[in-house]
Amino acid sequence: MDFYLQQLPQQLVNGLTLGGVYALIAIGYTMVYGILSMLNFAHGEVYMIGGFAGWWVLHLLSRGNAPIIHASLVISLMLIVSMLVAGLLGISVERFAYRPLRRAPRMNLLLSALGVSIFLQNLVLHYQGAKARFFHVSSLIPEDIRVFQIGNVVFSFMRILVIVVAFLLMALLTVMVKKTKVGKAMRATAQDTEAATFMGIDVDRMIVLVFLIGSALGGIAGALVGLLFTQVDYYVGFQAGLKGFTAAVLGGVGNIFGAMIGGILLGLIESLATTFFPATYKDVVAFVILIIVLIFRPWGLMGEKIPEKV
Amino acid sequence: MEQGFISKELSKKHKVILYAAIGMILAVVPHLMPNNYWLRIYTMTGLFVMLALGLNVVAGFAGLLDLAYVAFFGIGGYIFAFLSSNHFDIHLPFLLVLPLSALITMGFGFALGATSLRLKGDYLAIVTLAFAQIFKLLLLNLDRPINITGGVNGIFDLDPIDLFGLKIVSPVIYSYLIWFFAILVILGSFRIKRSRFGRGWEAIREDELAAEAMGVNTTWMKLMAFAGGALIAGASGTLFASFQDSVFPNNFDFPQLVVIYCMVILGGLGNILGVVLGAILLSILPEFLREYGAYRMMSYGLILIVLMALRPQGILGEIGFLTKGKRRPDKDETGVLKTSTDLYYKEGDQVDRDGWKPKYKVGDRPILELRKITMNFGGLMAVNDLSLTLHEREILSIIGPNGAGKTTLFNLISGIYPPSSGNIFFKSSDITGLKPHQVVEAGICRTFQNLRLFNNMSVLDNAKVSQFSRTRSGPLSILFQLPRHKKEEMETEKVAKEMLSLFGTRLTGYRFGQKAIFLSYANRRRLEIARAMSTNAKLLMLDEPSAGMNPQETIEITSFIKRLRDHYGYTILVIEHKLNVVKTISDRVIALDYGVKIAEGIYDEVANNRQVIEAYLGRKRN
């Protein structure tokens, strides 16, 4: 037991990092679900492509394994480009695969999303190959701050970066949704699309905006994970997407704030689970949680039976 | 759709010829294959036909988006590997393992169905996907601490199939074996689709609540869909494991599932011939893309996207020349346009002419009794302490302003919600808390205010669904076409046609085969009633039967309702806003307001009741 207690603070830090990433992914699911009531299967792929975008920026700005411009600039560019690429990808997916099906049965929409997911995954497989791409991040960060220790908890620069960026973006999004006019329009559209139209809100634009923001957050999550675990391959989107969705469900699908909490919770649960189970079963734990929550509390842990959407 | 041209019109003789032709083709084709590579593809095609048809049961017939389907395929494969190899040193004969693994897999399907039954659409998809992922992770990781699944390396060197001493090893024999089962599955699919099961599933896919309210045991039927799909997947898995002589986790992964989904969707969900064609196309065509690697899977993704946008019904759905016998609804047999007055007045209004005497009158015995029924929606009392008695063959109208709790009352009686308190008795037995399909079985059926027909099913099938609770044939009697099933099918058809013909020619003749969605509004209202009557109900609950009808149609439906009692002896509970209708048909009227009964009696009493007038028009200021 002592061993576990000693491990606890470290697992909390790890969990918080992972949780920040899951929360960013979950927001994309939950926003789209809130407004279109559809499960965007392709969101995991958007995350994966965000990761690749980050890798390409790093690759192009490096000679050998060293960056050609200042490291902070490289990292910022990686994050911004991954958001842009993912955001644009999200919008195009909406335009070509989902918009034609706006009035179709839900099952058709879901199958189309499945198609997009498979298509994007294999597109990347074709052009980037099956082998994982490595992020040579060691040269980006001076050795003295790369890893440091407080008490018996090991921190790394990247972990802190991930936590800071994730929480900053979530705070920004919260302000946007709660305080701005656009945020209000978005919430209105999520509650009742038709009524929102009658009140003069351009619903199509809101949907595009939701895909833009959600996908951008998914994309940056991909880049952050790349920096953190230093690799990306064409298949990471599938698992990450499922995790993100689990997080969204934990918090109550459609509820942005819930997605954030759900993500962090899932991250914590997973890291704690690795102290008790072999690491290979950590995914099994996440999926079992997903199944249990969906069956017994499909409206989420925190949400009410009818969750506040967006 | 395919029923029209495949089976009904084929005589026995034609059937024999068809079977012989198929048999010949299957016997010859393996020998025509240029090499073993193509022979293997041919055999795998048969396997994919099976797999796609199994998925078609769950996703196509019942409309359940089951993403764990590929796991059942895997379970079947691994069971064979466990029970028929050196892995655990168990060597059961194939003829025992095949049914055993199919049945065990079916058990898993049943279990998955039971856990995820409450979920719909996206949630069902994601839960089943999570199950599939757990299955794959277990396959990959259960080689330690004790080696169960063989991990990434899988299990190989399985026992060869031994059929009564004849060892099956040659690829040609394998192709015969697998295509033999594929043909069985095709045949079974056709039989099940044309049965009470097929109609029940289709009804669930169209409108689950309406299906339940017409007597379909939706919970059971969904479980049967999961189990049926798993059974076929399990058998396919076993055949596949034996054919490949090994099993690996990768054989049963997500891309495989996508391929099978593409086959089903390309063919059209629920369309058997389409799915077979889809499976054949997608097994063979991608071979030509083999050199292009990832393009193959990319093309599957594109197929899904493009099909969903342009042809969600699949390649074979509703192609004109294949669905023969389908006539333009607005033309008669000779192709001459019908005028709308023909449709309305041809039958005329013969009911109240000639002074015929009513056969039935109100009886004395109570048939339905509500005792102190309350329905509390989180503080809102939709129905409050309501008691009422309905006598045999009585027509009782319920009136009241919007939000008075009329439709809630119907929902309570028909079992859609259980009441918060109080009891409901039908023919002196307590039916409180029964599920809607059980209420139908007891003899009560309803119509819906907002029309909830099975829009994409034919008029005749809409009515046939209602016989679900009156028939008992199980999957075995359907698959083997036992006399019981045949008898029940004839009875079902007879009842459905009889009920539809009560509305003159409006729902009969060429209309039998017409989709419900193409009917006129008034005809859809009529079909709602005919469908409810086809459940052999004694008590009909009609929710605003004349809503949206024009004056002529209203007069007609009014006398029709009266005739239902006078002529056929139904007991009728009706919600109606048009007071002319209420006045003409009612033996008694009940007025509700805010869930409370404010007046009861014959029409004139209720209509002149002060409280009723206030409820409709408001109170006078003093």
C-alpha cells in the first residue's frame, strides 16, 4: 500500500496531462453532438492529422535533429499549424460528408462519418506510410529544464506545456461560449436549431464554426501528444477518438464543461489504473467505463437527464 | 422489394429449375478458376456473402448499428481453434464444433444485445465498438500469464475437417463447403424476411414505438436480431478458421468490419439480393486494386460517403424494372389517370342508407376499468386520480382542451408509460404496468394522433405487422417452413386483407403493395385504424381519427366509427376535437381538464356543463 501512496502524486500529474489531452478531444465530439446530434466518427482522424501537421512543422524547421529557429517559435508554430490544418479539415469534412445528409436518417450520417474516418486513415497511411514518425524534441528544450523533480514527483517541461496549453484553451473556450454573442448564438443553435433560425442566426455558419473550433482543439491535442510521447502514426486516431468520446460521455454528451471534466477524470482514472493493472489493460479499463456509463447513466456522470447542450 | 420477383411469382417448377441452375453453377465455377489464388478469392466470396447476410440481419432488417459484429466472427474462429487443434490438445470433430461454436457465439450475441438494448443509434454503435475493442485487446494480451489466445501470433495448425472419414483439404472441396453454407444463409434470409420476424424487425426499424404499440415484442425481437447475426457470424468464423488453418487477432479487426458494412450498404440495408451482390462485388473488385495498397481501404471509405449521400438505399434498392407489378398510385389497371373524386366518392356513403339495423348495442358488463389513475411527470400532474369505466361495445369520447391529459391517458392505457399510481383492469384482469405489446395481446390497440405508420412498408405489410402478437412461429418453424408457420402466414394475410377492405377500395387492390408514405393523408388515417384493427383488438383507442380530414372525409370516418361498433361489435374509446363527430358517435362523453375529469355523461349534458364551457372558453369575469 505504501508503494501505491508514494506513486499517487506522480500518477496525478500524469493523469492531469493525459486528462488535458482527452478533454481537448472530447470538446470536439461534444460540440458537434450538441449541435447536430451526431457522433463524428472522423474526429479521431482529425486529431491524428493534427499530430502529423505538428510533425511536419518540426521536420521542416529542423536540420539534423536541431531546430533552425528558436525552439519556442518552433513549438508555437507547430501548435498553430496543427490547429489550422485540423480546423480546415473539420470544415471540409462537414461540407462534403455531413452537410448533404442534414435531413437524412441518423444512421446514414453515422455511416458516412465511419467512411470519412476510414478514408482519412488510409489516406495518411498511403502518403505517410505505416511507420511511426518520431518527434525529435530533445533538442528543443535546454537540458536543465527538460525534466525536473519536486519531492519524489518527476515533472517534464512537455507535461507542463500540455497542461498549460490545454487549460488555457479550455478557459478561452468557456469565456467565448458563455460571454460572447457568438457563444450565445451557438448555445441557442444547440438547444433548438429551428428556433435559432427564426431568431436570425445563420445555423450553417454556426455549424461550420463548431466544426472549426472542435477540430482545431482536436488537432492541437494531436500535436501536444506528439510532443509529449514523441511519435505519431496513422492509427493513433482510432484509439484517441474512442477515448475522447468516452470522456465526452463521462461528462454528458453535448455539455462542453462536462467534456472538460470528463476528460480530466478519464485521464486520472487511466493513470491510476496503471498502478493496479498491467499497462496493456489500461485501454480495457477506459472502455469498460464507457460501457458502464452509457448503459447506466447515458446522460453522463454530472449531467442531468437532459444535459445543457453546448 | 425483392419479394416481388424472386419467390412469390415463382411456381414450384420454376423453383426447382432455379435451384438446379444455382447448383450447377456452384459445381462448375471452382473448376473454371485460373489458379489457386482466384479459387481462394472465390471461396472467400462465399464466406463474405455469409458474413454480409449475417450483418444484414442486425443492421439491415432490425436497423441496429452493431459495430461488435466482427468480434462474433472472431469468437467463432477462436472457438474452433480452441476445440480443434493442438493448442489445448482438444480435438473435437468439425461436425460437432461448427454448431457448437455457432451456438456459443449466438449466446455472446444475446448477451451483448441484453446489455446494450436500451441504447439507440450512436450510443449503441459506440458501446458495441468498445466491446469489439475489448475483444481485440483480450485476443492480443491473453497470452500471458497463461497462454489462452496465442497473442499476436494467434493459433495455427488446426485440425483438418473430417466429414465421416473424408478429410477435406482440397481447395475445391472447401469452396463447395463454404458456398453450401452461403446458399443456406441466403435461403434462410429470404424465408425470415418474409415472416412475422422480418416484418417485426422492419417495423422496429421504421418506428420502434409504433411497432411495440402494434404488438411487436421489440425487446425480444432486437435480441433475436443480435443473436441471429451472431449465429451466422460464429458459423462463418469457424469455417474461416478452418479454411485459413489459423486465426490471428488481425483477421477480426476494425477494417474487416468496415469491409462487411460496405458490402451490406452497397447492396442496400435489408435487401437480400443486393447484399449478396454487394458482397460479391466487393470481394472481387478490390483484387484489381491490390497493387495500390491503401487505395483499397480508401475506396471503402469513399464508397460509404458517396453511397450515403447519393444512394443510401443501395445499388439494388428500388430499381424500376426489378420491382415489377408496382403501378402508379394515381392510375388504374389500364393506365388511365384516376380523378380524385373517384377516390373519394366511388364507394359512396352507404352506411346510413337503407335503414339497416345495428347488430350490436352497448352492453352492461364493464370491459375497461381505470381506478384512481395518476400520472405525475416530475411534479406535473398530467392525469390526476382519474377513474372511469367503459362498457362492452360502448363508444366513449374523451374531450378537453389542449394539454388536458387525453393523449397521456391513451399512453397509460396502452402501456407506453406505467401510471404513477392506480390500476387499470381489462376484462377484469389487471393490466397495469404491462408493456405495450402485452396490452395489445390482451386485446387493446390504439392509433396515433400524429400518424405513426411504418412509412416505407407496404400497406398490406403495415396491417400484417399487427398479427405479430397473434402468431407464435419461432425461427425454426420459419426457416423450415413448417405447417404451423404456413398456416399462420395464411391467417395473417387473411386478417390483414379483411381489415383493409373495410375501407372499400381505398386500401385494397394495387394499394396493397404501395408504400404507406405514398398514401393520401386521409388514407393514412384510415390505414392507422385498419392496422390497429388487424391486431384482433376488442377495444380500439382512436386518437383524433378525423384530425386534418376535410368535411366529406370527416362525415365518412364518423359513420365508419359508428359502424365499427354497430356492425362489428368493437368497443371504442375516442379522443376527438370535432364536436359534430363526438355528438354523432358517442354513447357517453368524458371531459378532462388538467388531468381531472370535470364532466361525464351523454353528449348534451357534457356540452352544456358549466365547467366544460369554462375549460374551453375561460371563466366569465364577475
